[in-house]
Amino acid sequence: MPIFDPPAKPTGIKVIIVGAGFAGLTAAIECVRHGHTPLILESFPELKVLGDIISFSANSGRIFQRWPGIEERLDPICHQSNGIVFKTYDGEYLLTQYWEKEEAYGKRFNGHRGEIHEIVYEYAKELGIETRLGQQVLEYWETETEAGVVVNGEKIAADVVLAADGVRSKARNIVLGYEDKPKSSGYAVYRAWMDSDELAKNPLTAGLVVNGDTHTGWLGPDIHFLAASIKNGKEFSWVCTHKDEADVEESWQAPGSITDAVRVLNGWDPTTHAIVRATPADKLVDWKLVYREPLPTWLSPKKRIALIGDAAHPFLPTSIQGASQSMEDGACIAVCLVLSGKEHAPMALRAFERIRYERVKKAQATGVSTRDTWHKADFDRVKRDPESIKLKREAWLLDHDAEKHAYHSFEKVVAELRAEDTQLSRL
């Protein structure tokens, strides 16, 4: 069993966490680190190794590094290249963006979503965190003194509830007071993860896999195609974001069509066609993207239920921050709870929202700005100034420690909130 040094003093705070994704698992592990008692309720009856590439930047990498033994488990399955090569859609080299400067901010962990999730889930179990699978949360409730859920006919209570079950979370209704509808993003993503055997045989693609891990991005009008080899080139992942006007009510995914994906890339570098054609049909996913406006609040009326992760703030993939910001939520909220104490748990959630809200909103905006930088570029100008299409890897985003920031900000934020309460009481 992993041991945190020093072990946390028990706070007596009970936390129900709905959802065992990265937001929920991080919140639970951080709760244990800080002396709280979490209970995870997950709707799926079993957790399978699913998905494809996922990225955790330095701002969340340092959270992993605080969990004894996790870094050593993640390293063998994570991507190890030193930069990304950018090309135009027809294969002309633009530049290589190296990660040297970014490494000063901390360590990244990029790999297979399901494999990383499995490691974190097993870690939570080793910590003794109670996790109940097959739990359909049908109702959230709160009083002045506690909050809870109704699941499979059972009413469960705690001091606070963290809804970490995605954009369809039923907690969004209690927080907002209505059901919010998503907007079409106008985009979809073809995604795949596969072994590299066939790619290694083709001269067009062999260079992407036979010399260890590589990362390449092709940019074109309203399309970008990213490809990465991993595990010393033995496995391969690619994503292709493109215009799509399908009218869907929620982000959803279905089996993709190789023929349709090749058609989207008409006129593109033959290497991208070779990658798509080498993809086993059962490995291709067609993921339709919808967009949700930032919520006005993440908290329920009595401030004992908080939305975290995608339930609070879904990110576009081009932000490369969705998973990292979900982890930051968990790190921040655990600190706020230990500083507030059991008797003032609602104030902890209010402080959490105040500390996190503007940062998350700014990070969300990077998804749109990056996509537009790539998709709407003037490629004649880009060829003259390749630096213009680099990913913006800025210190405010990556060189951030959510735990330290929460400890530093809590007292000031609580003073502000109490002053606001006093002003309201005088009206």
C-alpha cells in the first residue's frame, strides 16, 4: 500500500465523488492525502482499458509525482519524443517545436488514456479508497448540514458531493436550475490507436516508428492531423480534426470509416493517407464534438455539491488541458476542505470555485485559439513565419502548482467571500 509522508491527520470530512474518471480519481486520492474520507460511485459495472492518446502537461504531471510510485509506473508506457514536427497539409516541412523550454516547468505524461487510467484506478484501490461500480446516481440532494445522492434506491450522505461524471452529469441540473443544451462545434475528430507493424513496412511511414517515439502534425485549411508513435515506436496514435456539420445533441463516438477519413484528407500528404489506410477498421473512431459555454457557477444553491472536471468545464481537444485541469480541480478542492474544516465545508467549495474559475475559463479559451491558429492560417504567411503556428506553452498555464496555489490563496479568497456576504446582508 502506498504511504504518504507525512501521513495526513484525519479531518472527519466525508466526500462522495460521482465518477471514476481522472477528475474523480484525482479528487479521491488527494482527499486521502489530506485526511478526508472519499467514496467513489461509478456508473459503469467494470472499468475497461479504452480510448487512445491523452496528454497530461507539467501542471498535472507534478500531481502524479506527489503520489509515491506512480511516476515509475507511468514512465514505461508514456510518449518520449523531444518535440513535434510541423508540416503543411501537402507535406512541406515548417519547423520542429522542441520541448526543452517547457521541461523547465515540469514533467509531461502522454500515453494511452485507458492504460494511464488503469494505473491510477489501481493506485486508488491500493490506498483503500472505497469504489462502488455499477452505481447509477439518479438524484442529488443537499441540506444545510450535509449533501448526498440517491443511487440504486439507496440514499447516501456526506459532508460534500463532487460530481465528476462528465458533461451529462445530473448534478448540472441542480447547480444551474435547468438543463443546459450544448452547441454544435462544427467539428469532428477521427481517432485511432494501433500497433505499428504495418507502418514500419511502408517507406512512407517507417520513419515515424522505426527510430523510437516521434510526433508529427500536418496543418491545413480547417483540418489538422496529429500522429505520434509510442513505447519506442511499437504503438501508434493519430487524430484528425475536421469540419463536420452533423447535428448531434451531445459529443458522441461511433466506428469510423477508413474511406471517409481518406476522403477528408483529399489532396493531403500521401503519408497521412498511408497512416489512415494502415489503420485496422475496428480501431478507428469517429468522434463528433459539441461545445458548451462556460457555466456561470459550479456550485449548488447550498454550496455542498460541486461540479468538477468535464462536468464543470469541458475542454476542446486542441487545448491539450482537459485532463490536466480536471486533476487540478481535485488537488485544489482537497486543500480547501482541509483548510476550512468540517464545520465550514460549504466555504471550502466556494473558495475552490473562486480560486479555480477564471484560470479554467482562460485555459478553455486556448482550445479555440489553437484550433483557429492552425485551421485558419494564411499558409503563405506561415511559410515565411513558421513560429506563428507553434503551440503556446506558457508559464501561467504549465508552471502552475494547484496545491500550492490553493494553500497560498485560500485565506485571502475566504476573506473576500465573507466580505461579500456581509455586503449582501446589508442590502
